Amino acid sequence: MTEFVLECTGVSKKYGKKEVLKNINLQLERGKIIGLLGPNGSGKTTLIKIINGLLTADEGDIKVSGEQIGIESKKIISYLPDRTYLADWMKVKDIVGMFDDFYKDFSREKAEDMLKRLNINEDDRLKTLSKGNKEKVQLILVMSRQAQLYLLDEPIGGVDPAARDYILNTIITNYNPDASVVISTHLISDVEKVLDEAIFINNGEIVLHESVDDIREKYSTSVDGYFREVFKC
Amino acid sequence: MLSKLLKYEFKATSRVFLPAYAVLLIAGAIQKIMLQFGFYNNDMGVFSKILGSIVPSLLGAAVVAIFVVTLVVMINRFRKSLLGREGYLMFTLPVNTSQLILSKAIAVLAWAILSCIIGLITVVILVYDTDFVNFVNDAIGLVGEASRQAGASNVVLFFIETVLTFIFGIVNLTFMIYLCLSIGQLSNKHRGLCAIGAFVGINFVLRNIILAIISNVLFTDKFVPPFYLCGYDTASIVGILQMMNAFMLAGLVIVIIELLIYFFITKYILSNKLNLE
Amino acid sequence: MAWTFKDDRPIYSQLVEQIKIKIISGEWELGSRLSSVRELAEQAGVNPNTMQRALAELERDGLVHSKRTSGRFVTEDEDMIKGVREAVAAENIAAFMESMKRLGFTESEIMDEFKKAVSQQTV
């Protein structure tokens, strides 16, 4: 296994004239839970989309566990977008079956267990689920995979506090020293205790990449507090 | 992976087609039974006359509807499942862009062929009587006669080319529509407009350019038959048949070259310029 | 007992303190086996690496020790725990004295206030 689960070198992306990502250089170690933190429009989602192959970088090189972005990298990345991406007509068990079909590292038992614990019936059509339950199903699918890189885009955004705790709890219990989890979020204070490292990104550039402990020691404030200082309006 | 994608593609689309086919066949059967037992011949006067003219045309409309449904599904499956929210799932699956495109195209082709067969069966159900049986026998006799006069191989070739023209015609239409939708998704705010614009552009401009290039390169007397489209003896049946075969073959070549162009541009756009909503 | 965390200090050092308290109070009994790092992290709602770091520090301090295959255990050294409890008590007392002095009490006044409070409690 490569030392770094993700390596970005000189990654840039433009939309028309606007530079959305400028010369991003990033190395993520394995076994870490990392917060990707930044204001709206900072380039968080663009970076995540580039890593999972939904967008192509204009410049630069990206390696996921040593692989270029493509089929091999998609096999080892588990992505949770900030919106529902499931086909309405499917039943819960259909989408579980689909993940089982396409991903070798998917554990059907784990998914079924989590669904049961959250009282989500496998025979229900996705169309009939509440928004909260749809998001939980997506989270369960993503976390039932034994991937090397988890990319979670705003996983606790529109969810109630109890569900929030459940999601963070799932992230903790899913911990695997060979894999890393990237959580992109605004809700820093909620996730801070779970993070190993924090990356601050602003205007397409990485402003900071340090461990949460170091930030607290150096600046005598939480990451949330330091974020507010750095990104003061 | 392609077979897995196909499995889910068929699962998704059969929910639309199978009920539609069932309705069509059942309606056709009912109509046939009513006709057979002289339901319309009873003296119900105006009522039976109206029924007698509405139901057949409704049925005719239903047959047409099946083809419309096929077209709509062709467009919608691509748009919804690849370019909409579901795209976030599809494009992060460990599969090729080509496999994504092909899985949808193959499924649509299968349904198109099935739709034709079902439509044909429905029509046969409706018109099946002794006159029809005689008609079929006469037709078969005609084909036999043509084989003897024009050569069996030419006749077989004719049928094969007709089927291939149908199949590749559908694939061509499919990839052309996919290309229009892919061009449409490049825009942020005017996806539909751009797709339609692409449709116009491709059909009125690109197609003509391709045709001009091909006909000036291939279909000239500098090239060998079978692309040589002149010099057939149009007085004889053999000649006519051979000429038709040659023209169909030329048409097939054009259709295939076009569909390959559409496919590769679509693949390029979706691999490199993906712009999901 | 619930785990609570403050914002301005590293979480691992707060974990060290809170685990220390659990040990010296007897909540985690002498010689008892600790849950796995992952389970503890889950209970506390923190990153497993952070919990691991805290436990490593407690091992260095001797409050906790690991047996190669069977996991981590609270120390059986009663005297050490007594020593740690007394040290923590001394810290708490010092902090208490500090805050009372800031209110303007002298040391003898502090003793009086303290005795008053204790006698009221036992009633």
C-alpha cells in the first residue's frame, strides 16, 4: 500500500475565467479523519468532485493510493454527495443489491444491519422515504464499503441532532487504519472532536493543513474558533 | 460490468414497457374478439358504427404510442439517469464512460426491436382471418418467385440489409440524441435549448458535411463495387434488386460512420466535460 | 459519566484527565479490562487516534498497561493510584484556594467558610 491515500500536485481548475482551484498541493495519510473546511465557493466541492472523477482538473496530478483517477480509483473511493442520488423507482433492497454488484468491498450484512437498526424497511420504495431517511440510506451504503478513501460532502448538513450523532458515531466505529475519511462541512464544531486533521481552503487555495490537537495547542482555541478568526468577514 | 449495468437498465425500463405491451396486446385481443363475434355487426346502429371506427383507430394510435414511448424512454433514461442527480451515482461507479453509454443504447435497441415485434403481433391479431392467411401465402410465393428470378442470395441479402438498416438506424438515432443531450449538459442554464440547438446543428449541418465527404470519397467510380452505385441494369429484377442492395449498403456505411462519430464525441464530452446539475 | 470537552485545549489531554478521574474514583476498577480503543472513542464521541494518543500517555504514566494480546488494563498498583488521587486533589485544592483568594478571602477565612460548608452538608 502506498504511504499516502491521496496525493494532489499542482491541481488547478477554471470555470471560464474564474480560477476555482489554484495549484492545490495535498497529501493525506492513511488512518485519518480529515475535515475539509472552507466558506461557500472556496472550492471544497470542486476538489472532491475532481478526486472522485466527476470533474477533470485543468492542470496537475492526482493519485489515489497510487492510482490515477479512473476505474481503479473509483473502486477504492466511497463518495457521499451532498444531495440524494438514488433512483426513485428502486426499493431499498434494490440499491443495496446494486452496491453489492458493483463494489467488491461492499458488505451487504453490514448495510442490512444498519438499516434494521434505523428502522428502514428494505422493501420500501426510495420514492416513499422521507428526505432524512433517504440521506441515511445513502450514508449506510457509503459506510458499508471497505474503501480506502471516504469522501463525505456535508454529511450532517440537513439532519437532526440525533441523526447527526449517529452519523458521527458511524464514522468513528468504521475507523480503519488503512483508510482515511474526508469530511467537507460548514458545521465545524459538531465534527471537530472526530477529526484528526483540519484543512482550511479559501478562494481555491489551501490556507492551512494541521492536526486538530496542534491547532488547539498553538492557538488556544477550537478549530471552529480558529476558523472564525481566519475567515472573518 | 456492462452486463451489470444492462441488468439495472432493463429493470428500470421494463416497468414502463411491459405494462404498455400488456395493455396493447390485451386491447388488441379484445378488439379481435369483438370483431370476430360480430359485436359490431349487431344492429346497435349508430353506437356500433362509432365503436367500430373509434376502437380501431385508438388501437392504431396505441401502436404508434408504443414507438413514441420508446423514443421518450430513450431520451429520458439518458437525461435522468446520467445527466441528472443519479449521475452522481453512475459516474462514480467503477465503470467506463463507454459502458455507461452502451448499456443504455443496447437496452433501448432491445426495447425498440421488441416494440416492433409486439406491434406486429398486435396488427396480426387484428387482421388475422382467411384473407390475411391468403395474403401471407401470396407474399411468400412472391418472395420465392423473386428468388428464382433474381437469385436467392440477392433476396436474402436484401432482407438482411433491411434488418441491419433498421438496427443501425435506431443505434444512429440513439447516439445522435445522446450527443445532443451531452452537448446540452455543457451549458449551465440552457441545457434544453442547447440540446435542441445541437439537434438542429447536427441534422442540418453535420450530417450534410459527413454525407458530402463520404460520397466524394467512397461512392465514386474510383472505388470498387459494392459502393459503385451506377451501372445497374434497371430493366431486370436482378438489376433492380442489386441496385437496391447497393444503395442500402451505402446507406448503412453512412449510418455507421455517423453513429461512430456521435458515440466518440459523446464519450469525450462525458469523460472530460461532465457538468452535472 | 458523560464525557465533556472544552474548546481551547487539545482533546487528547482532556481525555487523559477524564480517564484519570475515572480510574482514581474507582469508576474503572483496579485491574479491570478497558474497552477497545474504538469502543472508547465511540463512547466519548472522539477520533480513535485521539483516544489512542490519550491511552498511550496514560500507559507512559503507568495508570494503564497493555498485555500483548489481551488488551489494556487499569493498573493494579493501589499505591500509585492513591498517589495520583492525592496529586489531583492537591491540584483541585490549589485551584479552589486561588479562586477564593481572588474573591478576597484570607487563608483562615477560607478555612472557616470551608468548615461551615462541610458541617451544613453532613446535616
